[in-house]
Amino acid sequence: MQNSDYSGMLLVSVPLFGDNYLTCSRSMLISLRAKDKLGFVNGKCEMPDEDGTDLEKWLKADSKVMSWILNSISKDIAESFLYVSSIKELWDELAQ
């Protein structure tokens, strides 16, 4: 894990507040690609089988990326998405 990979970090300097979705989502994608976590939002890094040994690692990484995204959007918007089950689900919901 890189020094900058802590759960409270911000991916973007200006949080998502609604009107800036395109700009903010593009900035988030660039940051996630730089951190080698883009697969969690585009669906390429799928959750492993529940009986697999990699499930805990995947859940930890998915939760970390979710916290980065939630910390990078306005509090009003973030509160609507606190109960999504994965970062992919959160990302898809934000796009709507």
C-alpha cells in the first residue's frame, strides 16, 4: 500500500456537488487509475467467490476506494449513498 492510500484521503481538490459531475468524475477516474484501483469502478475487478481466499483483500480494497469516493463528494450527496454494497454500485448510482 502506498503512503497516500489511506481511507480518509481526497481524490479530487473540488468535491462533487451535483453540477460538476463530469469534471469531478473525470478527475476521480484519473486518480483511481494512478492508484491502480480503476477496476473497482469500471467492473473489471470483480468480487471473488465467497469461499475464495482473496475475498477479504478485495472487500478491504473496495471499501477503501468507496471511502475515497465518499470523501470526495459533498456531504449532502454522500449521505444518500452510505448503504450501497460496493464501489461499483456507488459509481453507477452517481452517474445517474
